[in-house]
Amino acid sequence: GSYYALADDPYPADMQAAARAGRLLPIDYTNQNPSYASAAGGGDRTAGDLANWIRALVTGKVFDPDFHQQWLASLRAEDPQVPDGQQ
């Protein structure tokens, strides 16, 4: 069944019934800061922010040049026989 985030109790039966019947109204979380319940540092950015971070990471703008080269040299496929991962 479905569970509340960060809790062990399932949704109450009346809430599950309302959801199945299409009567459960959405909750507006527009002004909620999700960083308290997400990854360390609050992974609550946009896809564009993530793309900028990855671009900076792989082009040597995050680590000093020596460590960047060590990092690149250390990357290994989990299974060298399947370098693109399990598909």
C-alpha cells in the first residue's frame, strides 16, 4: 500500500477510498521548502541547475586540475562487459 513520506503508517482507509473515488483534493505545496526532507543540501533545484552542475563537474570547474584528472581516471564501469549498464 501507500505510505506517508518518512513514516511507517499506511494512509488511512478513508483517505485511500477518497483517492480511489477521485474526491481527494490536492494540497498546495507552492511555498513549502522541500530541503528538510530531501538530499543533504536540499536537492530542490531545476533540471537546468542540474545540467549546469554536471557541465561544471565534467569540464574541470569544480575540482583543481590534479584532482579532476584523478577523478576522471578513477571512473570504471560497474561491469566492464556491459559498459552502458544493465538494460
